[in-house]
Amino acid sequence: MMAKKKVAAVIKLQCPAGKATPAPPVGPALGPHGVSAPQFVQQFNDRTKSMEPGLVVPVVITVYSDKSFTFILKTPPAAVLIKKACNIQKGSSNSMTQKIAKLSKAKLEEIAKMKLPDVTANDLEAAKKIVAGTARSMGVEVER
């Protein structure tokens, strides 16, 4: 039986799929822990090469005391997926009065299905409500 490695740090970052570089924020986040940024970047880009290039992907990196590391990829933030689905650059400056786009039922369900592993929802309907709430807070009207 292999002894468990001692965890030295847990680092959370958001990197572009297939396009991460050792430049900030990656290098400065990993450097102090003695982790090789180029090594992480190569593995991250390898694991995200099937995704849409440049899509923001949150990653949780666990650094061990022997300077080795493992990482888990999360689903892209709902706001990023909503902006992509509606083809907008950013949310509304006043989401209460200014609606800037419309999110279809189909797109809402697609995003909710993608986010399901990472949200605290028990089922798809609950996940759709979470995504719809994020969309509304960005000034995006959600089709009923």
C-alpha cells in the first residue's frame, strides 16, 4: 500500500482551454509552491484540447509536499456559457431595467446539463433555475 502524500496547497485558477501559458496567473500561482508551471500548462492543455479553444475552464490544483501535483477540471462558469450562448461580450450594466439578450429554453437546458456536475442542484430542473438566475442577473431575458 502506498503512503498518502501530504497536501501542501490547493490552488484554484481559471485558464483558457487548450491555451494556458506559464505567464500570469499560472506561473505566479504555482511558483511559490515549487510546481513546474510549464509542466502543468502542458498537462492542462492536453486535457482541454477537445474543448472549445479559449473557453474559460476553472481548475483545482492540489500540490503535494514532494512538489508533485494533480488537478481537477470544473465546468466553465455559467456566466461564460451564457455570454457565449447569447453571443454577447458582457452582462448588462443595469440588469433590472436593461435587457441585452434572450436565452432560449434549449440553450438554458444545454448550459444546465453542462453545469450539473458542479452545481448544488439535485436535478436538471433545479440546475436550470440556478443558470436562469445567473442569466437574469446579467440582464439576459430567459425564455419561459
